[in-house]
Amino acid sequence: MPRDIDAVILTHAHLDHSGRIPLLYAQGCKAPLFCTAPTADIIFPLLLDSAELQAHDATRRNRRLDRRFRPEFSPLYTSDDVKQCMHFVTRTNFCSKVELGEQIGFRFWDARHIVGAASVEICLGDIRILFSGDLGNGKAITCAGAELTGYDHVICESTYGDRVREPELLAYRRDVLLEHINSSLDAGGNLLIPAFAVERTQSVLEDMVALIECNKLAPVNIFVDTPLGETVTRATLKYRDSGLNPFAHANIHFVESVAQSRQLEHVRGAVIIAGSSMCTGGRIRSHLEHNLEDPASRVLFVGYQVSGTLGAILKSGARHVRISGTDLKVRAQIHTMDSYSCHADRDGLIAWVKARLPISGSVFLTHGEKESMMQFSAALEAHITGTAILEPTLGSCWKLPKANAASLTGSGRADAEALVAQHDWQNDLAAFQGALRSALASLPDDHSRSAMMSRLQDSLVHKRISETD
Ligand SMILES: [Zn+2]
């Protein structure tokens, strides 16, 4: 039960790690919430935004006619819940040991992921466990007087465990970005960049500032249409000053209100950075609505697109999509830059695990889609011998002994696994409707269109009959 929890340890601000914390505290948790100072500064606006989005989403869904006579949607938590849980935040420095009780303690290591991101070393008596959190790239981790090797058990993320990225120089990445900006502006369209408010917006802005300051990028209007992105950018500057300050440039505009955002509908020849990164909500959807049918515009994805999201559908080359009830033909160019990832790739993850050796018990793989986890497991096996590599299912329980492989003590929850695998068929429906509309439009006359619909109708009837046989 939440009220029985003694300590909550948060590795970093990303919502897939922090997003349900207010719910935990709303359900009775009273434990201190340990995180680094940058994480504490970022989660507050992030969780408030999440609560507001949920409230808005619930109101919209409950208003829809097809929700009548069904239970009302309610948000997981409110803004008040967010404010309440922030009282439990305990800012914790990297490398400092925190004693949680008799022979139980932890400390944060720099995970090289986003600002403030940490791995967590947990000591239970003489058993040492290391939880990677999300891992990034960069220099080896050090803390004076401490060893990051010789663990009993290591829990390692595997998000990009199935791919190896070409190491790209920062200057090359910026040149590629410049090419995308210039190509869309030369064509007279806009460049839309769907981006996470945390980390990705800051990285893209830093690159743009660098391009402006070395006179590679001509004066162009850059709209940052994500108030959350602006807040996080200000918070990040406190901790990571790269000397590239987007607030010091007159042609980088931070868009505040929805009314200001709407004014961008008719803008051409600009760069627009907006959330959400996977186009599942937020202001980017309105910009897509006004740009996707324009062959002069382009959409540049700079982040991972989860399968089934509108971002993934666009990235896969869909020619029709439906946004806010409007069917749109995709005429804009769709591009991707993979070089912005703040996650280590397969080789980076392997190097991180090898640097922890010897590991006398087990390595658990988490935080990856099934395929990625399986491929990473196979690749890692070739590099570490004598250590069990385990892929736990959600909800499974394990005993973690000293210097011995972990053993399963309770199975996972099948219902939870099914939820994880759930596919959002609504996006498939939208793609199907778009394709159908296009197929009908391509037929020579109304008679042919009626005939096609009649055949489709027949096949639906046959399907229903065969299901009831
Ligand atoms: Zn993360």
C-alpha cells in the first residue's frame, strides 16, 4: 500500500519515470521523495502541466456524445495533488550517501542522460544493487573515493539495446539541422519540430543558437510554442550553462498563450518547435493541421516515436491522417534526425555494464520494448560470462541474494502485461478512413464508388456471420 512505503527514489524528471508520483501521494504515501535538485526543479512544472492536460482531456471526453451512459473519465490526479506531493521532495546531491534505516542506504550516480538524471546505488546490508535509470552518453562516471564496480545485482535499461548509432559530431548534427531549416524555408514552407519539453527542446535550441552565433543561420523566426518547454529551458540553464542562451536572441520567440499560438496558423517561412513530441496532443497538432497539406513544409522528428502514435504513423509514411476530426492528406515532407537521442545505444549500454564488472549475481533488463530487450540480452551475453541476464515481467518478484543469481519468487501480472502491449487502434482507424476516402476519390464515377462501398459492406456482413457461426 502507498502509505507503507518508506522512501521514494526518483532517477530523473522524464514523465515515464515521474508521471504517476502525484497519484502515489494522493493514495496515501507519506515518504520522502528523493531526487537531485535539477529533477526537483523540472518535475514541478512538468507534473502541473500533466495534471492540467488530464483535466482538459477528461472534460473533452466527457462532453463527447458517445460517452453518454458510460462512467465519466476522471484525471489520475489534480494540480492540488501535484502541489501536495512537492512537500515531500528531498533534494539530494550526486555521490552523497543517504541512510534510510539500519543497513539500508543509497546514493545517486550521474547517469549522463538529461540534466539531473541519476543512477541509484542501493545498499541492503552487504548486498550492493545498482539501478541504471535511463542512461545517456558521455564521459565515464566518477565519484571521489567510491567504486562503481563489484555489484551483486544490476538493473539496466535497454531502450536502444537493439541499435547502434553512428557516432556523430556535434558540428555535423548542427549542419544537418541547418540543411533542414534552409530547405523548408527555401521552399517557402515551415519547419515543424515536435519535441519533448525536457532536454530535446533545449538541445535543438542550443543548436540553433550556435548556428545563429556562427552566422551560418540567417535571421529566421523561430517559435518555441511550448510554455512548458520554456519553463524547463529556464530551469535547465541554471544547472547546465552551455553559453548558448536562446533568451538572448530576438528572433527566437517563446509563445505563451493559445491565442498567440493560433496566430501562427498563417505564418510561413518559420521554424516552429512544439509539443507533444509524438504528436499525441498539445499545440503541435494544430500546427500539423495547418502544414501537413502544404508540400513546401516539412516535419522533422528529433525523438523516438512509440508505435501507434500519430508521430509514428507520420514517420512510417502514411499519406492520410485524421487530426481533431479533420482528414488530411500528407503532402509535407517527413524527416527524422536520430542524433538527438539522450539514450545510450547498444554499444553504450554494453560498455556501461562492462564497466560495472564483476557482477556476482544478476543483470536485469528493463525499460525497453520486447524486441529491443531480447536483442540486447543476446548481445550482452557475449560480453559477460557467469552472470545471469534476466528479463523480468511486470509485477514479478525476485529474491536478490548476496553474490548469487536472483531467483523468482512471484510471477508477473498477466493483466498488466496485456496493458503494456495494448495498441491504440483509433490511429489505425483514422489511417484506414483516410485510405478509404482516397481510394473512393480515385474511382471514375459515383457508380463505381457505390459499388466499392457495397462490396465492403458485404464483406463486413460476411465477417459478422462467420463470427456468429
Ligand atoms: Zn529518460
